[in-house]
Amino acid sequence: DNEIVKVTSPHDNPVTHGNLCIKGRFGFQHVQQRRHD
């Protein structure tokens, strides 16, 4: 339904080690909110 349901980062990435930055963790909520407005 054109909706983001999951945001992930590769665990084998040498920089992030599977962690997301703040924008990666919470930015998708902003995108979803804008889509419904």
C-alpha cells in the first residue's frame, strides 16, 4: 500500500555495524506522516 514498514542497515557494514542514525531510525515516521497529510 505504498507504506514503509521496516528500515534496516546491513549488519556486516564496517561503519554502521547494523545501526541506523537518528534520521534512519525515526525519519520514516516523518515520511509516513507527510504522505497522509
